[in-house]
Amino acid sequence: MVTDGQKTHVYRVGRGNYAKIDPLFECARQDLKQRFPELYTLVSKESLTNHYLRKLSSTEEAT
């Protein structure tokens, strides 16, 4: 997650693959209150924990 105080961005960065950065979310500050549930779904502790647990239980992490 990156912000300059005016916009908030969330990117997916592959492990060790900085050439491929996928944007997942972008929001202006004035829209953040309305779009916060969407942002929280992407970056909450629970969401990230579930994401990494799925990766650890799959062969995706091994490649």
C-alpha cells in the first residue's frame, strides 16, 4: 500500500519479481471513506493471513 496523502494505491508485487507490479486498488482521499470496505478486504490482517496460508499450502509458493 502506497499513499501520497491524496491518493492511496495497493499493488501486488510478486516475490522477487519487481518487474511485474499489478495494481489492485486506487482511491482519491475524498473517496476513501466510501471505498474503505473494499480496501480493508484487500489489506486487513485476516485477508493477508488467509492469502499467505493458501500460498503455503499450495505449490505456487514453491515455484
